[in-house]
Amino acid sequence: MLSVATLLCVSCLLLGARGQDRTAMWRGNDRSGRCQYTFTVNSPTEASCPTQAGGPEMDALKSRLSLLEVMVTRLAGGEASGAVGTAAGGPGAGVVQQQQQQQQQKLQEAYSQAMGEKAQLRREKDNLDRQVQDLQRRLEESRQEAERLRSRPCVQTPPAASAPQQDSGLRPAGDPSWHYGSPGYQELKAEVTEVPVPTPAYIEVGTGCGELVAIGEPVTHRKADTIAGKYGVWMQDPEAVAPYGAGMVWRIDTVGSEVRQLFGYEDTDQLARGYPTKVLLLPEAVESTGATMYRGSLYYQRRRSRTLLRYDLSSESIAARRDLPHAGFHGQFPYSWGGYTDIDLAVDEQGLWAIYSTNKAKGAIVIAKLDPHSLEVLKTWETNIRKVTAANAFMICGRLYTVASYTAAETTINYTFDTATSQGKALSVPLKNKYRYNSMIDYNPVQRKLFAWDNYHIVSYDVRLGRQQ
């Protein structure tokens, strides 16, 4: 390309030297054998060339030829353009400088963001430290209060002259979780008649599945902390399945329109201390106090429906669901205290049961034996006692037992129905409602105890059964 540029320049010189009479051209091969043309033109002004080689004109010509060669190289796709542009102070230097500035700005932004996150983490750590200190302080206060209560003598309060019909005096003012008479709560105002308790004669007690003959004194395990625990249900699985042991205690506080929390405790001692080891959020809300625990599953009634649910504790999911045919629900056939106790699930030595009523039974208690896996109804029995006249009910050895009053301090188990013979009869087995508002009673066949929820208090009773006939 340099030879072509030289030819162009020489051609320009030839044009400038028109009219000169002495020009000559030679044609021949150079040392490498390449054909070469040589032109000779006399200067119109200079008689002889200067002694110095070149001059301003030659320097200018060389500079122009260099620039021309660079431009030709760029057009041909050469690599010298970037270097020439940078060396000449062209746009390449500006682009590099701009990229460096952008990278430096990004690094600065990343550093500022990292410092901000570090400060946020430090604030969160300080907040968590304060919470831990607060929990430790409260734990120490609870321990000291427990020690103080243990050291105090127990003062017996004489019972009131008459049983209260409702607990409006216990309702705290301004508590948003308590709406007396709202759709999330039901309490009936049943008239309560206190029945004199006869003194039972000595009855020889067997270890089999005989009839209920005596109930022991109530043992208090814990008092609920908030209004949500005025009514509730607590239970132990008589046939526990891993990962939970037989000593595990479960509790549900049932005051509220969306009851879904299931609290677990390692044993009754931890229940008394009030610190659960497991808290499960049920996928569907619980209706009332009729839930029970059996073979690693929680069985309960879904809110505002006759649907029964089996919640598997190991997978923490609903394992089965089934409607209880024709069962009344949400205040249609409750126990006498109300609380939407239309469907009450129970467990005894013979398996899983449902206690409820239907329109066809005209409000009388219906007993259903359930398949614990699928919740299918295997068989039903209709009794002669109206469900709304019973304060509560439970199953022992295939027999239904009903409670006369939920508020009388001294009440009785007043009726039993044997599913083996389909026969019912009146009873009079004494039962004490120590705190005068019993909203849940269930039987545990392994512990041979009744579990009850009495006006914020979690209590249990030992039971004695007669010899099996």
C-alpha cells in the first residue's frame, strides 16, 4: 500500500511539473525481481538540491503518507486503528476512562450496600439479644413466683350459695378476642339443678372393662393464661406413634373464631410449666371442644360443618376427611353449656367414637363407631336421652356416660348406654366440678383417667370400674 501511495503523490508532482521539457521514466526489476517504475523530473526553480536531506515539504509529505496508510489499514480491517486512535488522543482513551469510572462507581455502590446490610444485621442482633434477656427475666420471675406459691399454705374458699348461670363477670373489658354471643362463640343459658350426691357403698373394683362405679377428686395440672383458654381440650394418645411418645400431652384453646393452634408438651410436668415443645398450625379450623387423639392422629370437626378430619402428626397434614351423615352442627344439637358442641369425638378401649344427634333422632344422642383410618361410620346407636340436657359425655369400654351439670360443684354421672346390649339406664356416680364450669370431659383408656377442662383449668380424675359381668 505504501508503493501505491507513493505513486499517487509522484503523479501529483508530475501534474505540477507540466511544461517541463526534461522528464524521464525508467522501467526495470529491483533486487528481489519485482517490476519497478522510476520517474525523473527537473525542478523548475532549483538548480541544485539542498545539502540537507528532506525539508519541511518532505516532512509534511511523510506525515500525510503515514496518515493515508493508517486510513487504508483501517478500511482493510487492520488492528492498528485502536492504537493509533489512542496515541492520537482519539475516542478510544475516552471510552476506557468512562468504563473505569463506571466500574469504580459500581464498587462504591456495592460497598455502601454491604455496609448498610451489616448495620441492619447488627441492629437485628441487638434486638434479639434484648428479647433473649427479656425472656430470661420473665422465666426467672415465673420460677420465683412458682417457688413463692409452693411455700404458701392453700386456703380453701367455701363454695357459693348457688351455681352461676353464665360467666359474664369473668369477661375482661376491651378484650377484642372475646365477643359474647358472636358467630365465633355459643353459650346456652340452661337451668341447672344441683343433684344431691349419695354416698356410694363399697364396691369391689376389678381391672377389666366393667361399669363406672367411682370418680376420684379432681387434680389440677395448669391454669390457662388468657381468655382464649377459658374453654379447650387436652389429651394424650393412648396408642402413640413415633415420633411422639405416649407421655406427650396435647392442648387446644378453643375460644375464638379461627382456632388452629395445637400445642404439644413432653409430659404433664412440662404442661404445668407452660412451655410447649411443639406448636402445630392446623390446615383447617377446629370447631369446639370435641377433638381427640388416637394412633398418631388428631381427630376433630372442621369449623361450621359436619366434616370430620384426621390430621396425621408425623406428616403434619390432613390424612382423611368425611362428613358425619345427617349430623347436626354449629349449634343445632349441642351439650347444655353450648359452645357448638354438636359433635364430640371420643376414644376408649374399643376404638374411636362420635357422639352427636340428627333431625331424625329429634335431638337424642346418637353414638357412631368410626373407622380410625377412613372415618367411615361402621355402626350407629340411638339413645333415649336428649343431647341438650347433658352437660357432657364420654365413652368407657363401649359405654356412653353423660354428665348432669357443667356448673354445679357437686354433680353426677346420671346416665349410661351400653352399645353391647343397646340398653340405657340411669346412674348416680358423683363428679366434682371444682371450678364450676366444665366444658370438656374425655376418657383415656391407658391412663384410666378422665381429662377435663374446667373454667380455664386443666384437670384430671381417676376412675374406678366394676368387675366385668
